[in-house]
Amino acid sequence: MDDLPPTPTPSISISSQGQQGGFTGLNQGIVNLGPQRRSISPEDREKFVAFLKEYKSGPFEILCSLSDVEARNFALEIQRAFLEAGWKEVRLNGNVILAPQPTGLILWIRSVEEEDLPPHGGAVQQAFKHINLPTALQTHEGQEKSTLILVVGSKP
């Protein structure tokens, strides 16, 4: 009896629109259908860090919701880039629940009055613009004068 050729493994194409997690499998293949995580490419990271090194650093907080793992991972990546650029006073606070959950990157300042503006806020905003990561600017009356908070919300 002649040896038969192996049976080819079927190929499957799966599309998902707006699915927020879960998995599916066939035989031994598993496909994660969760949302793609945000990341700064190595080239953009290099540009971001180089840009920030040209400016005087200042303290600020990066805030993300405890309930959003993807946002926390992106916030950690952003924090590492700031630290690499020599901005040592950047603190990550991922131990809060933000409700409603914000979307995207948001810079919070106390107000648009000159005495309330953090001197390093423009550099931070321009650094993100330099790598085409849009940031919204919002006033947040509850924070101290001249402070800056970067809110990393859920992926848009």
C-alpha cells in the first residue's frame, strides 16, 4: 500500500468588528480577538525621547484606570520614554477608577490662567504632537496650580 500524502490543514480567516475580547480555536490554533494594544514604534520613541531631551523637565503624573489593562500598559510605555529622556519626576498612578472611562490621551491642567499653567506643559504636548499622537487639553479645577496630569484613557 502506497503512503498517502498528509491531509492539508485547512486555513481559516476570521474577521471581527468591535469585539472586546474572547478567543476562538480550531484544532490547536487559538486566535485572540481582543483589541490591539497601543504602542509607540521604535522610530517614534527615538524621536519622542530626542524631542523631550531638548526641554527642561518638570513634575507630572500619568493617570490611568485600574480597570483598563491596555491603558496601563501604554501608560507604562509612555512613562519609560519620559524617564529615558531624563524626565525623572514622572509618576505613574494606575490605582484609580476613572468613571466614566476617558478615551485617548488627555492633558489636565488647572486652568488656562497663566499662573496655573505648568511651565513644561507645552513641551509635553508638543512631544506627543511630534509623533502624531493627539492629546486633548482639558481644565480640571480640582488639581493644584502649575501641575500637569496626563490621563491615558481607553483606546479610541
